[in-house]
Amino acid sequence: MRYARVLAAAGLAAAILAGPAAAQGVEEIVVTASRLTEYDPAQTPSITLAKRADNLITKVTVVCDTRDESQRRSELKATLRNLIRAAAQDKSITLGIGDEVVTAFDESMLDTVIEPDAKADTSRATLLVETAIAATDSFDGATGRIRGFVERTPKVGRTEVLLNSSWELTLVGPSKYRPDVIKLVSEDAQRVAGAFGEGYGVEVQGLHLPVSWYQAGPLDLALYIPYKLTVRPIKP
């Protein structure tokens, strides 16, 4: 039963290496923009952890083309404040900023997000709008909450709030799923070794690598560690 001892050692090493990452693993990661892979049956391990994403997220551009710059900024800020207030009253919606790591957006950031647009006499601000994904959610239901939120929020002056056409998924603290993924790998490796009978064990490489993922459905992810499993004869 040497193969079991090999796996235990590999799992322990992975857990130790995962320590610092786990301590920092409370960040919300836009997983479809960070370490997302396409499913490749020749490269992607067959052992994955099915996980529903935590949030559905999209970018919105708040744009204003009022000619006077001071008035334009005032209208933009007023609309941004309306978005902040509306999100505070809607438990299903939160606002953020960021590309791969999401940071909460609040009123102290108004001046930092407003920037000139490519069009003359136009300014814009880009935000993230997200909604938590429930186990019973559908893609249409989740996107509908965000669309409804944007439509309901009052716009000031010549300001518009434009929804991006792409939707992303987020996962909070991906590294916390390492133990679950490693457990699945361990169980599968022991089944594989057992199928070959006495005299064979397994070698697992790559468990020190970070958790990766691919999109398995509109709101679902498959989490895995890109490990390699080899069956070897046990030397006497």
C-alpha cells in the first residue's frame, strides 16, 4: 500500500505550500478574466471540483456629453451617487472597480473614476455591477437583475449608463478550494492504483500549482489543479 503513503506526502506538501495563498484568498477574483482556461481533454485533468460562481458581473460605462465641463462632472457625479444609493438599497446588487480583482466602489472614488472620453466634450466613468448567484439562479435571471437595476437608477442631465455586452463570473478566495480539489485527486489516484493491483503505486506531480478553472456552464465553473498522475511498479 505504498501508493497511499506517496499520496499523503504529496497532499501535505500541497497544503503547506497553499498556506500563504489561503491567507490572501479572500479577494474576489474575476475568474473569467484570470487564469481561465479552455477545456482541453488532452491537457486538462479529468478530476475537477464543480463550483457555482459567487457572482455575475459586468462593466457599465457612465457617460455624459454636456458641453460645459464643470456641469458635465456634476451630472456624472450625481448619477454615480444615484447608483451607489440604489445599490445600497438593493441587497442583490453591489458596485465595484477593477479588472481581475474586484474592489468595492464608494463615494470617495468619484474623482478617480471620471476620465475624458474619446469624443470631444464627453467624460465617462467605468464601474462593475455585480449580483450574487444563487443555487437556483438562471443566467437570464441573474442578468435581468443587473439590467433592471441599471434601468431603474435615475440619470442626471445628459448622463447615460451603458451596459457592456459581455458578462463575467467571479469567485471569492479561489485558494480555499485547494483542499477539496486535492482530496478528489487523492481519491482518484488511489482508485487508479488499486485497479492495477498489488505491486503498483502512483506518483502525483503538480499539486504545488495554484487552482485553475474553466467555465463549465453559464454560471458554473470547474476548478482543478493541473497535476500529472503516473502509475509505476513499486520497487522492492
